[in-house]
Amino acid sequence: MNKLLGVALLAALLGVLVLTVFRGGDEAADAAVGDCLAAPVTVRVGEDAEADAKVVGCGSAYAAYTVVGRLDGQSDPRTTACETYFQANEEYFVYSSTAGDGYLLCLARRR
């Protein structure tokens, strides 16, 4: 019985590893509207920064941004497509990824 459990755990671990490698280790790939993201880099408005974001619980002390919109099939962070999710002159951020067909996350800073 223990051998069967060990094989099942190994298979599950391999599945997670394959998904992580296949997605390029992108921890924000499954982010949806309403999710919160942590990023190890402080991002300033109007500047580009490389940051590996990851989905975290919105109650987490690391939750820095809220996903307000998601655009699949796009990866240009300079697009104006996220503007539709915000009021004129409202501060927002764009997280872009080229994983798969690419995606953009339109983000609001959590206060």
C-alpha cells in the first residue's frame, strides 16, 4: 500500500513540474479578475520593470495589486487596451507575459 501511495505522489509531483516547465514557471498565468498579485519589485507609474508576479491571497501582506482585467492573446505592455478598465487619469499597471499566446493583466495598486 505504501508503494502505491509513493507512486501516486510521484506522479502528482511530476504533473506539477511538467505544468510549471510548460508554462515557463509563470506564477501569474492563471490569474483572473479579482485575484491579487505579489511582485518582488516596486513598480513606478510610467516606467517599465521586470517583475515575476505571482497570485497570492488578497489578505496576504504581499498582495500589492488587484487584477481588474485580463486580455489573452496580447503581450505588448505599452498597449492602451487596459484603459477601458479604468477612469481617465486613474493610475494602473500592466503585467505582460509571452507564455502561451501571451496575456496582459490590467492591475490596480492595492491600498
